[in-house]
Amino acid sequence: MGPVQIKQILQSTEIGQTVEVKAWVRTKRESKNAIFIALNDGSTIHNLQAVAEPGQLPDDTLRLITTGSCLRIEGTLVASQGSGQAVEVKIEHVQVYGTADPDEYPLQPKKHSLEFLREIAHLRPRTNTFSAILRVRHALAFAVHKYYNDNGFFYLHTPIITASDAEGAGEMFRVTTLDMNKPPRTEDGAIDYKEDFFGRETNLTVSGQLEGELGAMALSKIYTFGPTFRAENSNTTRHLAEFWMIEPEMAFFELKDNMDLAEDFVKSVISTALEQCADDLAFLQNRLAEEEKNKPQNERSMPLLEKLKFVVENPFERLTYTEAIDILVKSKPHKEKKFQYHVEWGIDLQSEHERYLVEKHFKKPVILTNYPRAIKAFYMKLDEDGKTVRAMDVLFPGIGEIIGGSQREENYDILLERVQEVGIEPESLWWYLETRKFGTAPHAGFGLGFERLVQFVTGMGNIRDVIPFPRFPKSAEF
Amino acid sequence: MGPVQIKQILQSTEIGQTVEVKAWVRTKRESKNAIFIALNDGSTIHNLQAVAEPGQLPDDTLRLITTGSCLRIEGTLVASQGSGQAVEVKIEHVQVYGTADPDEYPLQPKKHSLEFLREIAHLRPRTNTFSAILRVRHALAFAVHKYYNDNGFFYLHTPIITASDAEGAGEMFRVTTLDMNKPPRTEDGAIDYKEDFFGRETNLTVSGQLEGELGAMALSKIYTFGPTFRAENSNTTRHLAEFWMIEPEMAFFELKDNMDLAEDFVKSVISTALEQCADDLAFLQNRLAEEEKNKPQNERSMPLLEKLKFVVENPFERLTYTEAIDILVKSKPHKEKKFQYHVEWGIDLQSEHERYLVEKHFKKPVILTNYPRAIKAFYMKLDEDGKTVRAMDVLFPGIGEIIGGSQREENYDILLERVQEVGIEPESLWWYLETRKFGTAPHAGFGLGFERLVQFVTGMGNIRDVIPFPRFPKSAEF
């Protein structure tokens, strides 16, 4: 079904065969001896060159063949004379499906800023950079599903609209069908959510974890891969209001198993990208080098492919929060008062601290564990000392926290106490608490922000550039 | 990482080896000569039998081993004496992770109604029926991703929060961070959505199609697989407020290619389920037969596996809407005035008409095409006669419409006219219209409601039973 993809044609060795190509024009170049049309159909970063003789195509047709126009070409596959490709197509017939007026079409063959491209997100997948990112994103997403399927996990669709707040924090988007202008009210004047669609207040989920745990307590190993939401007014290069998260949850896993899985998983999907997206990653590596060429040498990133191979080939450093604080307190920037935020046991580590550990001290991904209970979520398992919890954060160079997880508190009484401690009504989590009442078991899980992973693998600095249609404050276009 | 799954242990032939099992107790049975514990960890419909000698386990432990409790068992794999399984575990040691008080735990080994189980959706994955459904659901979801990956499609994450309404119809959920109690207002008293999170009115998406088309106009073949929403007050066995949809969109595909893809795709994923979920489907087939045993013979469903094989092995019937109307007009129920709704060209086919075509007339899946323009969406390509559009609906026995799709209108002027005709502001779809201005091409796509597919494959009558945590009017529990 459908036309043969350019990716396949470029790998074909059947010189002399007739081919039909359907694709968009990237560039047209006319020389004395030939007309060269570079075609791309999005299946690969590489263009297919189609060649016509001067005068072969009617002027009316030739005029319409401009950057962005869409063509159907019939021709013969021939060995290419040029150096860029093994094969090219000798044009026999051209049909123009759709034109792209050069005076109006914004994607002319010149450099466009990422900011400008964000404003035309409906067209940017037609650029080399964004088509490469989207192909890598696809390969990573499929690798995620394949990894969990191959390892005996079940994909669980946890709800998007929810009446609970998994984190006990995080600002949420309200979901409602009430008339905003004149909402129904109870006798005492409050909004009457009983009249709302679900008969109660509902929001967009911030995490599928709590429901994921319900699945793990029945199927042993599950994972989610779905959209999650934060209504935080963060205009940064690392935050989106809508993003995709992967959350595995495993019965009978303790903290070490959880770390082993997180490390194996993230290495596995990056390996897959390296194998399957070599051309796109090479292109993105060059893009990044080009972007950074005016930076001083010591501020430039490691070449992209080298960085990815390094992560895949080296064990992550594992240490406790307490050990990390110790390293930070003894560090040069601490002694020289170069850190903006004070370091002492109990603080929530700031980006500058994480970066020091990952990029300066260990120079590799780091897994920090056993954080103080006060700075972590209520569902994390309390350590024997009562001071720390079995949390783990995986920190990546340039990205910071890419994975956050923990062993979960499986003891009913301790969990109930923690729920009350953070001010959640136990009744609102009756179903979650019941899993500790009926056949409770040690279990653990983590969350990976998919866009952070795509950022790391593609080397893109702004998270808005690794999702097709980013959602952030004051922006829901497309 | 993690324990060996029961699915693997049951296939093991290494008699005499030591095994460690972590799982939940389904039943415990004590006889004069032995204690039998049936264990399940969700990896398979089958239980693993663990056997202890009378008096071997301390009374304090034995007392805690009840239905729903969670155990760690060490033992030896031995050939089973019983007829139900090849191997069983001779218990050496038992650790109780979590108890399940028989007076409180609702899932005792007896028959529970589906209605009751819906009220304890946090526990129902621990039943045979729901664990089987969730495993089949997983296998189908993975098969979807694999099918598109293998066929050169890219997985595109289209936005969940959107300012557009793809269908030009359909009631939507509002997404907002405004204070419901005292929303900001403009000078003329209207709600001031400029103050809302995204600076405009936003809703939950009803379809990723329009954004999917943007992807297809760059990458040629994309698909989405994400949650979609309908704020319709439908309390039926076929509707959910939140459900998952698969939407492939292909440049250069016309209506026939679209039909070919839809048929090949749905057969492929059902085949995969038949191959990979044989045990679960056999269980679900028996469940359905049991459920229907009191029905008269002629009202019972075809046995589940037979039905699935039939769909996979036979070509779908393809005909136009006009031909279908002709058949209906000449049909016995029409002549005998047995149809509730009148039949004539131009009507929106009712469920009774679709069922007659699929279940009585053709006795197989049917693809209906070229519907009247007035009853279909604005983006469908107009036929030459100006009266019909290149729509297609795939109708399945017992389910009705499982796939809806069309070739898309790629002509800018016609599309603009259609947009205005249905009363949409062209400015609100400027980005969609621009794809027809810049390099437009013939293209097509369709949507498959994932839960409808899971219903068909599992034979479950109520759509609320094929998604872990269903969302419907007045219900957003868990």
C-alpha cells in the first residue's frame, strides 16, 4: 500500500528499474546540462535526487516545481554521477500534486531559527532538523514498548482524567463541563461539583503511578506510557504543561532491582536509537556542533554520538543522598562559596549541585538514593532509620533528573501515617490504601519524562523542540 | 531482575530444580494428605500449584495463607500428580508478604458480577477475567505499535489539550486553571480567557487527526495512539468519556489504499492476539459461553475463537453507502416495517441497519464508502458528483462501527468552502488550511477506537470492562 519510500529507493541496487516517487521538493537547481530536484518524503534524512534534461519538462510544469511543492515522478533508477548518493532518478514524467508559492511558503532553503520554526509548528516537521527529531522520537517510543514487552511487562492505560492528586503537590488543570459563566452553586454559595460531568472535581493526571501500582499488585509488572500534565507557570527550556511519561511499576522489586531496571532500560533504548537512527543522529550531531561553534571550547557539549555511546557503555554511579551531600560539602565550589544555594543535609538538591556531581565530580550518569523523607513523596518506603526514604533519582549530564522513582511503602500503618502527615484525606485514597490491606508486597517503580530522554538523545536544548506541538503558558496553538 | 514469572515456571522442564515464587494466593485446599495452594502472579491465566505436607507449615503461617494473600515460596519443581498441570512446587519455605482477611477481602473464590467488580476496579485485575482482558489489551496495543513500525509509519504524539475542535461537533471537556468561583471577566462581563493558562479557551481533544495530517504532510506515514475524550452524557455499553484511539494518516493514499490498510491492519492485530493470547482467549470464550448459556441458541454469539478466525480469514465486504441503502430498501425487515428508523438515501445509518448488513445480509465485516456529504465531516474529500464524500466506515458484527475514516479533501478552495459551510471560523484552522496551500497531496486516514477492538477480541459486552479505570458520567473513581 502506498508508494515506495525514498529510504528504500536509496538502498536499492536495481539500476534500470522504473520507479514512482511521491515526495516534496527540498531544492531545485538548474545547470546548463541538467535540472536537479532534491526530493524528500520524510522516511529518511537523505534526499533522492531526480534529474531531467534541460527543455525536457514543459515550462509550465518547471515553474511550479519549487521548494515545498509536492510531486509524483516517474522515472528510471540510475547510478548517480554526483558524489552525495549511489542512485538517482532519471525523470520520465512529472505530476505536480501541490504547489508552494515561493513568496508565501516560509520554509525556503536557508537557515531558520528554532524560535521561528516554533511559530510554524505545523510546517516544521518538513525541515531536516525536525523530521530527524520526530524519527528519533518514534524509534525511542517503539524501543520503550519493545523493551517492556520483551521483559514481561503489561502496558496499562491509567486514567487521564482523575479525581486524585498522585504527588500530593503539583498544580493541576481542572476538567469540567460546568458553565463557567454561571456555574451551579450549592445552598451555601460554593460551586456545586455534584453537577459537573463526573459528579465531583476532576483534573488532568500528573502521574499514572498510583493506578499503576494497582496494576502491579495483580499483573506483577506493568508500565504506563501516556500524557501527563502540570499547570505550572514555568517558562523554561525543561518544562512543558503537557508531556509524555513512562512509568513502570513492579511487584517484588526492591530499590536495587529498581535501579538495575532503570539503568538497563535507559541504556537499552539509547542503544536502539544508536543502531536505528545513525543517519539522523549524525545530522543532529552536526547541527549541535554548528550551534555551538561560537562557544569557547570548554563550554561545548561532548559530540552527540560520543556522549550516547559513553552513557550506554559505562555503569552509572550509585550513591546515597547523604554521600552526595558529603561530596558537595567538601567540593571546591562549596568551599569557595560558588554555589548559589547553601548545601547541608536536608536540602532539596538544586540544579547546580546535581550538575556538579554529574558533570564535574563523576563525569557520568549518577543514581542518587535514600533522600530525606521530608523532601520526597508520601508513598516512598521509609528506611529503617526513619529519616530517609528509598527514593532514587537518575541524573543525566546536561539534563538533570531524567528518572525519579522509589521503592513504595507497602506497610499499611506507615503509609496511612504518611498520607495524614502530608495532609491528604485518607478517604480520598481508600482504593490505594486497600492494596496494602489485601495481599501487600514489596514493590517499586519509577517515572521517565519521555521528552527529557528525547532531548538527551537528540541534543536539543529546548524541550519545546522535541514534541510536535508543545503546550506551555499562553500557548496552545495547532 | 525480579522473580521468575509463573508463566515461565509452568513451561519449565527442569524437574528437581529449586524455585522461588512470589505471587498471590488464589485458593488454598487442605486434604488429609496435602495442602494445595494455587498461586498466580498475573503473568498467565494459569495458576501454579504449590504443595505442602500436612503439619509441615507452622499453624501461624498456614492461618495467614488465604485467598488474596501474597507469598514468597521456596521449593522444588516436581512433576505434578494432578491432571491440571505438568509441574508443581513442593514447598520448602513460605514467607507471607501480605495477608488478606477473608472477612474483609471482597474477592473470595466465588462468582462475582461484572457490575460488582466495576465498583472495585482497583482489585478486579486480580480476577481471571480481568487479568485475561488486560493481557489481551496489552498484546493488542503492542501489536498496533509493531504493525505501524514494521510498515514504515512514525508514531506521532498529537496534543491532548487543544484549542481546536477536529470534528466540528462533539461535546468537549473544558481545560482551565481559572478560579471557577470568581473567574476574571472582560469589561463587557464575559469570562476573560486571556487570563486562562493558555491565554484562550482550551479543551480535551476529540481526535488527533488534524494534527496527524500535519505530520503526514512531512513524514508521509504517521499514526497516533493516545487518549481522546467525549463529554457526552451517554450511559451505554459502547461509550466512554475517555478512550484510546489509533489514527494512522498517510500522504499519497487514496480511498482504496485506506480500505486496504484498515483491513490488513485490523486482521494483523487480531491474528497476533490469536497467536499470543491463546490461553486467555480460550478462557474468555468459555466465560462468554457461560454468560450466554441461558439464552436461546439463536441469540448466542459465535464461539469467540471461531469468530476471530473468521474475521482474519475472510475478505471484508466493500460497498458504497448507495448500494447499502439499496439492499436495505429491498430487505425483508424494511418491507415488513420492522426497522424502527425509516430507510432512504441521505439518512445516517442506525445501528439496526448496520447490524442487518453485517450480521444478516453479508455475515461478515463490511466496509461502507462514499456517504452523503451532509452526514460526514468537513475534511472528507468530495466525490466528483458533489453529493458524496470519500468516507469509509468499517462495521463489525456485534460492535458496529469499529473504524471510521476517509480520503481527505486536499483542494484548498473546496476545503475552505466546506469549513465555512459547517460554520467553523477559517482563522481558527489557519494552520490546517495552509497544508493545502503548501505542497498539498492526496492523503487519507482513519480512526480505530481501541476499546471497541478490545471488546471485539475479548467478547466483553460492556466497554467499561475493557479499560482498567473507565470514565463515564458521574464516575471518575480511582
